[in-house]
Amino acid sequence: STPARKRASFHGVGGTLLGMQIVNVCLTIVTLGGYHFWAKAKIRRYLFSQTAFAGDRFAYHGTGKELYQGFLKAMLVFGIPYFSLGAAHTFLGLPRWIDLLSQSLAGLVLFLYVPVAIVNARRYRCTRTSWRGIRFSFRGRTADFLKLYFRGWFFTVLTLGTYYPYFQTQRQAFLHAHTYFGNQRFGFTGHGSGIMVPFAVTLFATYAVLGLCGLALAFQLTNAGLTLLLIPFVLGPLWIWLLGQKQKYFWDHTTFGEAQFTSDITWQKLFSLYLGNVALLLVTLGWAWPWVTVRNARFFIGSLSLHGPIDLDRVLQDTTEVSVTGEGLSNLLDTGFDMD
């Protein structure tokens, strides 16, 4: 074991991504949307291949065919029941109690869909990702995540939102602590209290600003329009500050063996990133999307480093098979590429 500090980096180029995106859009149009899954796999392969840790690149092994099959399975498991219940409510003259029951069941299907998509998409993406030829894996059980998800939202609603930081931290702990690289496990040592203060400050300020705007509009005050500017110019930076605090806290409490991740994200850097992204997209009418993607990847990936003793010789390949249904669920939810 050798104490070390290993950094992550991203080397992608916006121009290359733009060329790929133009070809993907053309092929998707020609195939009436059918090429979408192959386009997504292609973009993801490029992004992963441009992501490096300690000088070595990641590789993505997923295919468009797998994403397509996963989408079909997801439609069968969740899509058809949800849309059938919605159609019954819209087109059939059902008795009121049956109508209410069908709407409730449709809501339950949608609610179940989200946690199942999260955990199974992560499982699929991990098994299709490798570094130095060794695959990642995710071994968390869907049933356990469902319990955590239900309990988290129940207490969040019961406490008028104040439990949410604890719920988010428990969710992050579950996802990180059940993720493996080869036969070595990641860990998470965070606690909800660690992000409670920034969350409470942001939540209180949000209620105050929205309440002030509501009163100004209700009483038709002269400067009611100007009061609305508080939302983007006060709440925008505040929520970005919260996001930066949360991201940094989560990564600073993620471990791999005896080593620990750290993130050098600050809210000032994050604010500059988002401000630049918005300006680029507005000026180019959205054509700068590839450069925005590269800017985001370079920022978030480049902020990470791993400190401590890392014995890579102890990491052995441990292959697990996984269904692609979860990735199909993720496509329905359109969660896109991520590195969390």
C-alpha cells in the first residue's frame, strides 16, 4: 500500500461531441426515433473514454441494443399499466370510487417506478463500466431501496420537508456503500446533519422570498414586478450554493478501502459554471450543448481526488450479470449521463 493522491480528469472536446450529435440527430430522424438508444450509447462511450482517473481512462461497454431492450421491458413492467390506468380515467365513464382507485393506482405505479429506475439503472451502468480492465458493480437490493425511499418520503412529508436532508444522505449512503470496483467496496460516512444547516437556510430563504412576492402581487404593490426578480437573483445563487455544499459533503464522505475522496467544489466556481452555461446556450440558441456538456464534465470530474493508501493489486475482477430493465427505466425518466 502506498499513500497517494490520485486525481480525476476529463479530456473531451466540444467540437467532437457536436459532430457526433449532428450525426446522431440525423440518424434518429431518419429512423423515426429508433436510433435514439444507439446514439445514447455512442455518446456515453465517448464521455467515459474521455474520463480519466490516475492517468487511466474509463471504458463504457453498454450497447444500443441493450438500452432498447431495457426500454421495452420497462414499458411492459411500468409503462403499459400506467398508461392503461390513465386511459381508463380519461375515456371510460367509471363510477367515481373506481375512477379514484384507478388514479391512485396510476400514482402508485409512477411512484414505484422512480426508485426502481434509480437502483437498477445504477446496477446496469456499473456492470458496463470498467477502469484498467476491471468492472464496477452495484449489489444493493431493489427491495431495500424501496423501503428506504418510502420511509424517506413519508418522514419528509410528515416533517414539512425538514427530514429531506436525512433522506438524501441515506439515499446517497445506500448507492455508494453498495457499489464495488472489482472485489473492493466503496463506503459512505456522511450523516443528514452535515447538510442540514445549508438546507434549512436555503429553505427558509425560499419561503421568505416566495411569501414576499406573493404579498406584493396580492396587494398589487407598485414594485411587484421588481420583487419577482428576487427569485432568479436571490434564490438562484442560494440553491446553487446548496448544491455545491451538498456535492462537496457527499464526496468528502465517500471512501474506497482506506482511502477517501475529496472535492474542491466551491459555490463561486459552481455559480460561474452555470452562469457561463446559460450564457452559451442563450447566445447560440442551444447549439452550444456539446460545450456545456464538456464544461460540466470537466468541472465535476476534475474536482475529485482520492487520498490515502490505495492497493490496486488487491482489486480483482468480480463479474456479475444484470438485467437491462433498469436502464430502460432510466431512459423513460431521461436521467441521462452521470458520474454520481
